[in-house]
Amino acid sequence: MTPTQFDALAQLLRLRAGPQQAAARLVLVDGLAPADAARQAGVSLSALGNTLRACKRGLTLARLACGPRVEGAAQVTALRACTAP
């Protein structure tokens, strides 16, 4: 996941800024293992697990809302349609 995608997800899910969000970013953007990210951010592995589950659930719902997965140019068109105001 890119930093921009994570920022959008955090905004969509209304994740509070703080150590749990920072730990989730370390996992989803930087590729750290959850245990390492939790230790580095100073949160419990359990709390980070809850945040990561919320992120996964949010991603799943966003994909369902946007429709079926498409590839190439059709994917760009579908993403534009999904994000249009």
C-alpha cells in the first residue's frame, strides 16, 4: 500500500492519529511485521491487531462499494467512477 492509499484509508475509517495508526502504517506501508511495528510504535500487539482488522474490513467494504475488480485502463476508469464526487 502506498502512503497516499494509507492516508485515504485512515481518513475513510476515521483512524485517530497516534501510535496505533503509526503502527498500522508501519505494517501496511513499510512492510514491517506486526510485532516489530507494535514494539516500535509502543502499542500492544493486540491493539495493533484490532486496528489492522479494521483496516482490512474497510478495504473489503471499499472494494465492494466500487464494484468488481478490473484490470488496466478499465481499472483506472472504475477507480475514477468510484472516487468521483
